[in-house]
Amino acid sequence: MGVNPFQVVKTNWSPGDRREIEDWRIERQEGLEYDSYRRVYMADGREWVIVGQIMKPDGRKYYILECME
């Protein structure tokens, strides 16, 4: 088994759940795949869309992904 690149404790996701992902993971598609036709990311067996972004105090940028199904 591979290592979960997100290091998230939660393993059961439901529609409406949100998670923060570092920008470089999105750009490199590390740990997730992007379906450009449907404009969704696939991770942990679920579909996700970007609903926002935040900048942490240390200067790192994170995208907020919301579980769609």
C-alpha cells in the first residue's frame, strides 16, 4: 500500500465534507487525479471540487476541496 500524501486522519468522507490540500499537491496531482472534462478531482474514492483557498501564516497556500459524492 502507498502512503497517503494528505496525512488526514479522517477516512470516511461524505458529500459536503471539506479538506485543505497544499497548492503544490494540486498542481502536481500528487495523491489525486483531475478529470478535466467534469472538472473534478478524484481522491480517496470520492469526487472533490475546489471551493476556496487560504494562505497560512507560514506563507503556504492551501486549496479547500469539498467532497461532491
